[in-house]
Amino acid sequence: MSTQKKSGPEAFKKVTTLTLAELKHSGVRISMLTAYDYTFARLVDSAGVDVILVGDSASNVMAGHETTLPITLDQMIYHASSVVRGVNRALVVVDLPFGSYQGNPKEALNSSIRIMKESGGHAVKLEGGIEVASTVARIVQSGIPVMGHLGLTPQSIYQFGTYAVRAKEELEATRLLEDALALQEAGCFALVLEKIPAALAAKVTASLRIPTIGIGAGGDVDGQVLVLHDMLGMNTEFNPRFLRRYAQLGTLIPEAIRQYVSDVRDQKFPNDQERY
């Protein structure tokens, strides 16, 4: 029997921020997916995902809004509470929604405290670079872990005016690296890099002590994140280059429901074995 010590994610019974640092150091890639409810959280956690993000993308995939902006802090706490109850192993990170942290560091800290106390989440995530570094530092100083988010930041979509790749030009790329270093210095335990050139993501990753989690940022980062409903093929209208669909539930689920409707109408359900 081998006595070699495991070094991959399966070696950790409970994933923490320290776990992610150890995975980066050992070169083991970090897996991260979104979840917004208890049932999916149980499934994602049992499958071995390292980090579950209760993303403000719930505004899109759960509530049907065009952007992430409408979702409220109370709604994020509700979704996060549901997820936490379904998780045994994964680190649960909760997005601070638009309007809950941009005003000042005190507002951001109060929002973060509410998330941690009322949902049981393990960390918060916010968007922005140098301009939010003091806010990050204030939250971290209170004992709350913070994940940063750079590149395409959906809460700023009306400022950008487009979902196109960010930091393609040298000036913005330089600024993004400066932002990443500032967030690390402020105390972030990890960064999400969204929709930036792969070469830039690799450079940022090599420049940081903390892990980077990419979405549309190539493979030379420390981990990857996708929206669960996208990778399961439930959202068939969203087709960015970076998305790989691992199932086609957008087809399978309607087929199952149509069969159910047919069986009910034809009196095939319930059958004799399904009655009391």
C-alpha cells in the first residue's frame, strides 16, 4: 500500500483560504463554480469543487435580470444561507452586490459583517482595483477574508458599455497588474481575473503570491471558475468563447418534463407500482 501523502484537493477535508494558498504553491489547479441554492450546492460540493461562489450572477440566472446590478444585499444573504446549508467541504465565497460597498469602507464592512453573520459564508468578494484597496484592507482587518475581482467587472458594465475583453491595450494591462498587486497588499487571499488576454493573466499570476482564478483568462492561472447554469447547458443563449458545456440540461430537462406531461395526459403516471 502506498504511503505517499496526497497533495491534491482531495487531501483537504475542509477547504480554507490557507488551502488555496497551498494549492497554488504545489501547482494544483483550483476548481470553482457558482451555486445559489441548497440542492445545487449539495451536488457541487459532493462532486469535489474547491470553492463555491454565491455570485451576484444570481441576478441573471435566478431572477432573470439583464445585469447583476439589481440584486440586493438581503437577496444575496438569502442565496448564501441556502448554499451554506448544503456544503460540507468547499469554501463558500459570497459576492458583495452593487451598492453595498462602493460608498465607503464602513459601509463595505457592515455589508460584509451581515453576510458572514447571517449567511454563514466563509469569505466575501468584491470588484475593483486600487480604488477599493482601502476598503479591502478595512474588511480584512476585521477578520473577514476577501477575494478580489479584476478585468471585466460586471457591476461596472454601464461604465464599460460592452462585455468585450478587457486590458488588451498596454495602458490598461499595466493598470490591471498594479491593481492586482495593490489588492494583494491590501490583504486579498485570491483574485478572479475575468475576460482578459491569457498572456496578461499569466503575467499577473506569476507576479502574485496569492492564487488567481480565471474566467476567460486562459490556462496559466491558478484555477478556473464558471457559472454553474452555463456549464450545465441550462442557459443556451450565452455562448462566449471561454465557456465549455459539460452537460446539456437545457435539452434534457424540457424533454423530461414533456414526457411527464404526456404520461399524465395518457394516464400512464402513476402506474400500479406508484400507488398506495
